Amino acid sequence: MRNFWEHQAEDLRCRDRYIIHRDGRKVGKSVCVVADILHFAFTTKNSKGLIATPHQGHLDTLIDELEFQIGENPILQESVAVKSTGHDAVKRKPYYEIKFISGTMLYFRPGGDKGKAFRSLHVDRIWVDEAVWLPDLAWQALMQCLNINGRMRVYSNPNGMRNTKYFFYTENKIGKWTVFHWPSMLNPNWTAERDDDLEVFYGGRDSAGFQHEVLGEHGKPSYGAFNHDQFKRCQRDMKTFRLVNITGEELNDCNSEEEIRLRLELIMGLVPEEGKFWVGGDLGYTNDPSELTIWREDEEGVLRLVYRLSFLIIK
């Protein structure tokens, strides 16, 4: 039998339609997922549920927990439709499926790179574990599996990447998701010694590993295009920095593109300069603000940031 910690009970009592977690490790995510799955199977009739993870190995952990909870509870054992229709209640190949005497079916599917295993299913409930590693194409296939008025629960540790569906949902910019945040310290067995050990293991509290695996924060990317620490060592602090905020109101009386260009040049103090310049840009693939930067290279090969333009279009 499983006993629930206080934060687990809060999660399981929440009946919001879309729930997503941004958690550290060792906070009992798997127990919550399986407990909610079994509650659904035990209390609904002729419904269907999908348990989705990036890979089969992630599913195996949930299947082991599911079978443990069923094996420890006689009531749950009786609810599984063992040979009630002439077929075994549990199907293990090619994917794990289990049927209950209520008529409710549970389908366990790995997402892979494109979510092909999701596409034939139409379900009333979806649970996603290790969601941060689910590719966008798999997310697209997954969302169309959910029936109208269906519910979804999503669990994961973050990895710091900002261009994922998981990050977008945890930011809740469309106001649809209820977000839970569980750092590892919520585990009742947490100790100061454990905290110190993990701080040393991950290389400090500001390291990507500690932020993601312990604090459950997006923090720094684990697999960014550049090593964040090395990139910071290549930077130099410059004492001169001028900030100009342009909200759009400054351009309201402009009547042509030429007037807008001249007004912007005036506001930003742009003047022609000679030298070797480098231009970089984040062109807004994610929902973060877009940004353009201009760097000037001096005689020693050192780049100095001379101009940065950040903009966010709000509709």
C-alpha cells in the first residue's frame, strides 16, 4: 500500500482539466501518476486513458509501479478484468495495455521521435511523464488523441530548454494550465546532508544539474548550443551602456516608413561608424522576445557589444 505525502495529496485532489508539473527528482511523481491512473480506471466506465512517455524505458517504470499497487490491493486486483471476456486483461506486446471490469482501457505508448504510436488512439484522459524530452512532433500527435472535454496531466523535470512545448505549457502564457512546482526538498526524508551532497555532485547550486534535478527550475539549458559557463568566461563587463525603451507611442504621429526610420534613428542615437562588426540574432522561434545584437571587434580581437535591440510583438 502507498501512503501519500502532503504535496502528492494536493496534486491528486486537483481536478483541473490541464495540469503540468515542473519538479525536482525524488518527489513522488511516478506514485502520483499511477495513483491517478488507477483512480480513473476504477471509477469510470468504458473510458480510455493513454499513458505517454518519450521512450519505452520510462513506461516500464510506471508499469512496475502500476502492477505493484494492484498486487498490494485486493480491491484493485478484483477490478482487473482477467479473462472476463475470454481474453487476458493485460496485453504486453507490442505495447502494454490493461483492461478493467468497468470496461475502461489503459494504453501505454512511447512517443519516439514523431509520436506514431499515439495516432490510432482517442482517449478521455492523458498522462505524460518525462515530458520535457517529448519532441514537438510527438506532442502534435498526442494532443489530437484527447477527446473533447478530456483531461491531461503532465509531469517532468525541466532541462532549461526554452523552445519546447513543455516550457511553453509550464509558463502558462495562454492561461489553460495549472502549474505545480515541486523541488526535491518537499520529500519528507530530505536532509541538510543530502542537500550538501547534491550541491557538491552537481558543481554548485547555480549549476544546470542542481537547478533542474533538485530545484525543479528551468535555469540554464543542459544541452544548449553553447556551454553557458564557457560563454560567460568569454564576456567582459563594459562600463558604458545606454538603455532606450521604445513602446510605440513615440511613433504615433509618423505618417510614413521614412518618418518612422528617421524617428528611430534619432531616438536610438544611431550614427555611421567604421570598423569590423558582428551581428547576431534570436529571431523569435519561441515565445520569448526577439533580439538583435551588434558587436564591434577591436584591434586585439575582442568583441564589444555596441547595440542590442530587443522587441516583443503583443497582439
